[in-house]
Amino acid sequence: MAWQRTLARAVETEGVGIHSGANVKIRLRPAPVGTGVVFVRTDLGVAIPARAEHARDFSFATTIGVRGAEVGTIEHLMSALYALGITNVFVDISGPEVPVLDGSALPFVQMIKRAGVMEQSSSFPEVRLLKTVRVEDGDRFVELHPSETFSVDYRVRYKAPVVGDQRLTFTVSPERYATAIAPARTFGFLSDVKALRDRGLGRGGSLSNCVIVDEHRVLSGRLRFRDEFVRHKVLDLIGDLALLEYPLRAHVVAHKAGHALHVAAVRELLSQPEAWELFEPERVTPLSVHPFAMEPAAQAVAG
Ligand SMILES: [Zn+2]
């Protein structure tokens, strides 16, 4: 991830937002160096950079907003972009929430692959930790530890025996993310559905875009992984860490955390400038730049 990257061409899809129930069109398109990930509410004409300072409302999803315009449930798309190293992209969106599609990040990984990835002629520094940063809420916590790689150790503990205790330790690479994390779907408990709907949430949720469980059973067909639940938590965590905007070299330990704590960890890191540094790993020629491309033509003219 030494070079900034964007998409080679625009790609689009549409679908329902899991909480709003709104049908939304989304289009990912190439963006110049230094753009970052910028959501553009095409219905309102407002651009919202995906940064920790714009994050708000962490009830069951992560929302960003500026000047009264919001985009909700950004985390699965953000997760795919971050894990695949896409640093600059415009996300045109026609409504208030990113489509949930199948509940995982796999459709976004497939969109990015369909678009193609283009390295840009500008390098990109990474964030390296100099000391451990921790945020907590009761027995829940997120810790960012100094490390040469980006790795995650996530533990969840649910009362429902069908989920129970799950733990995943994972070193993030684009290839491993695409096969082991991206396909893991969002999940919910049948006992929470009514409360969620009473709050006006979950209106677009269904058995086809969410793994629904009761105490002892999975009600929405076969799981994609035996430990799909903790894999999805890792997916969400990566999507929230993406609000840092820079690639992260850290070992991230999360225990019973969620969107609010994930984003709090990013904000805590940014508030402690002595805890990290920006560094540029290695300077190599980006694949998309061919400095000698003009020479044969010049020779042909000369000859
Ligand atoms: Zn999620």
C-alpha cells in the first residue's frame, strides 16, 4: 500500500438500506490523488468525506454527515475499500444509506475487482504506532498496539448459545480479506427485531441480507463460516478503522466492541499525536507510470 490507488473505471449497483428501507443507487468512480473516500449525496448535492470527525450515530451501523446531510451504514463498503487499499474514490449515492446487498462486504469486493484498481503516481504514508492506545466501556474495549503489520484479534461473547464465545486472530491482506472476512454477513437476534423496528431501524432487513438467530438456531439458512459472527465483527472493525484515512500498522485487540468503540479508538489515536507517526514504507515505481513510454515514438521520429 505504498501508493495511492483509485478505481480504473466507474461501477454501480443498487439495493435497499438495511435500516432506512430506502432503495438507493450507488456508483463508485475514480478520484484524483489526495481525495480520500468521499460520499456524494447526489439527491442533495452535498459531499461528505469519510473521516472520523464526520462520524456520528453508532446505533447498529456507522453514519457520517456534514451540514445536515448524512450517509448511513457505510462500514461494509468502507471495509472493502480499506482492506483492498483503495485510497481515492467518489461514492455517488442517491439516498441516505449504503445498500446492504447480501449483508456482507463481498459484493463491494466484487465491484472493486470489476472496476479494476489503478495505482496513482503519488505515495501514501502509513500510520505506525509508537505506543498502545486503549478505549473502553465497562468490560468492552479496543486496544491499538504497535506492530509492523495490520492484524486483528477480536473476541465476542453472546448469551445466545448458537453464537456463544468466538475469537478470530487475523493478519489483514487484500487476498485473505476477500476470502475470509468479506463474505461474513451482518447478524441480528430475533429478540431484538421488534425493538429495532420500534426505533425505526431494520426496516430493510430480511432473511436474505442478515443472519437472524434465536437462542439455539440460525433462522436464515446455512452459515458461510462456522464463526461467521466474529468474522463480521472484524469486517465492521476494519470499516470503522478506515475513518482514520491512512493505512494502519497496528495489532488491534477488540473485546465485545461495536461501532461506537471502534470509532472512539480512531478518535483517541488522532487525539494523541505522541502515540503515532506517519511513515512512507518503501519507494517503488507505481505500476501505472511508465516513465520511458515516450522514448520509442521519439526514436521513430528521429529515425
Ligand atoms: Zn456490519
